[in-house]
Amino acid sequence: MEYSLVCHSLHAFWSSPVKKKLLLLSIMLLVWVYMLYSCVGYCSTMPSLVVDSYRGKETGSALAKRTDSGRMDLVSRLLVQPQPWEDIESDYEDPSIRTAASRDLLNDEPETDRADEWDEMRGEQHRAPEPSAMSSFSNGSGSKKLPQAIIIGVKKGGTRALLEFLRVHPDIRAVGAEPHFFDRNYENGLEWYRDLMPKTLEGQITMEKTPSYFVTREAPARISAMSRDTKLIVVVRDPVTRAISDYTQTLSKKPDIPSFESLTFKNRTTGLIDTSWSAIQIGIYAKHLDNWLQYFPNGPDPVCERRRLISDPAGELGRAGLLRTKGFPCLKKAEGSSKPHCLGKTKGRTHPNIDPEVVQRLRDFYRPFNMKFYQMTGHNFGWD
Ligand SMILES: Nc1ncnc2c1ncn2[C@@H]1O[C@H](COP(=O)(O)OS(=O)(=O)O)[C@@H](OP(=O)(O)O)[C@H]1O
């Protein structure tokens, strides 16, 4: 009896249309709350491939200390546009690199473009960190290692472009500024050098580029003492246009220097070339390479060529055996950016017009050295 009464009242309750709607609404609300709860939990534990603007401004330790709830993560992901170019690599912030003197070998002039480094550092601040590096950064894992690969030259050869191409790859981590360890800072010791490097995980490659190593007499012995397995990479360029590019850089900083033509010759009448001028000397590649072969009998490998780096970067890197098997995307654009990150403002300066006779004289001067260089590397770069 009691049972039928309860059933009856329940039946009466369910049969009321208003109450039916109320119940339906409550169920929907419950389902919605449950779904939201699950989604928050799931998203907050997803590996982060992009950096939101807030995280991007933090340092590693700040990241570690952060105790955001998953809900905030979700909200920031939904509301804030992902800004993958806002992460800052700590290696660019290293004051010891920024203040490292950068001087020409023979001319007492800045060797590479400091302005470039700054531009590139700024550009770097807008780079998306690689997923693997990101995770090592955020969880504090990974360690600083001595570089396994170094771009050793040549100055004005396109070394910056090459490094930027390579470091797009998630398995490559590189220090952006030039450490100049094996030429100017050697007395600081290997620990100092290692400390400049970014943290890497197992399997990642640490790299740096300092183009003056190629012409530094002590560099091969020093690099070999660090590790004979160090992979040496050289980008070369037609020595005549390289010299003009080098001169153009100096001219942009010291507009009062003598003309290229007058610096080229010891004696213009006799046509004797001044090989003590660094702009000329750097281009005698065969001579410098000889020095490397004493410590690295296989020589730098690979030797890339600047023209090909411009016309077919992926092909040139593939030919050179760099990342051949990795499906390397060379000039990757950042999400949300129309520009590929590559070079600073000071690259691609207009060269001054040089007297064609002087250019020809220089071509004649370099020809035998170029031939020797082709022989040594087993590759005709076609500069003659
Ligand atoms: N994608 C690409 N590939 C190859 N080369 C490129 C590329 N982009 C720029 N460049 C030119 O490279 C020249 C600068 O070389 P570096 O980066 O080695 O200069 S530096 O030694 O670090 O100052 C510099 O040459 P100049 O313009 O003749 O001065 C750059 O314009």
C-alpha cells in the first residue's frame, strides 16, 4: 500500500510538465559541469608546445616556482592568443657574451657585426622554443654540454644564416652570440665555455659559431684538445666578394677608411697585393685549411657554399650531410608571423662599386689558392 502511494506521488510529480523541464535542465547542468571539469584537468596536463605571453616572460626558476591552477592554464590558452615568438633564450642574456670584445684579426675592427648580434638577439627573443628544449627548460632537466659541432668560419661567409637554419631543428641548440672561446677567451677555461651553452637533453646537439676560428692558428689544436670528434662546419664564399663584404662592414662603421682599392695593394703600380690586410688574408682558404688538417685530418666537414645556401638552403644542407635524414624544414616561418626569422638589418648591405681592374687582379691572385682549396676539399666551388 505504502509502496503504491509513493509510486503514485512520484508518478504525479513526473507527469507535471514544469517539473519535467526543471529536471531536464538540472541534468543538462550537471553534464555540462562534469564536461568542463574533465576538460580543465586534461588540458592542464597536456605538453605545452607554445608559450603564452605570460610564461614567455618568465625565467626558468620563476617557471619552476609557479603554481598556477590548471584552470588558469586553460583560460589563458583559450583567451590569450598563443604567442610563440615571445620566449627568451637565456643564452642571449648572458652578459659575458655580450661584452666579449669582437675585433678583427688584423685590423683592430669589430670582426662581426655587433649590431647584427643585437638584431639577431632581438629576433631570437621572438623565436618559438623547440618543444624538447621547452620541456627541459620548464622541468629544469637537461644539462649544459660542450659543443659537439662548431661553425668555424668564414667571416662574411653566411655563418649567421647557416646557424639560424640549423637551429630551427628541435635537436639543435645553439648559443646565439659568438663566444670567441678558442681565439680570445681561451684562458677562461672550458667550464666558462660550457657555461655559455644552452641546456640540452640526451640526443640534442650543442652548437656555436665563431667565424674567426677558421683563421686562428691555435684554434685547431685547442678544439682538438677539447674533443677530436668535434664536428667542424665551414661556409665559404668567393674570396673576392667575401673581401668586399668584409670591407663594406668596416666602412659602415668607419666611413673614413681608405678605399678598397688602395687597401688591396701594397703597391698599386706593381700590382702587389697586401696579404697582411685581413680582408684579403681570410680568403686564402687553402692556407688556413692546411692548419686544420694537421689536427683534423678529414678537415672541416661539411664545407658549405654561401651561394647555394641562398638559392637552395635545404639542398645545400642536405648535400653537406647536415640533418639529411631529419626532414629539415629550412626557412620555417613562425606561427602568426609573415617573416622567417633569419638575419639582422646589417646583413645584405649594398657593396660599394670596386674598380673592375682591381677585382680582376684579385681574381688572378686568388686563383691558385682556390684551385688548391678545390683539390683539398674535393669540391669545385666555381669561383674562377
Ligand atoms: N640565407 C643566406 N645564405 C647565405 N648568406 C647570407 C644569407 N643571408 C644573408 N647572407 C649574407 O651573409 C653575409 C654575412 O655573413 P656572416 O653571417 O658569416 O657574417 S659575420 O661574419 O657573422 O659578420 C652577408 O653578406 P653581405 O650582404 O655581402 O655583407 C649576408 O648578406
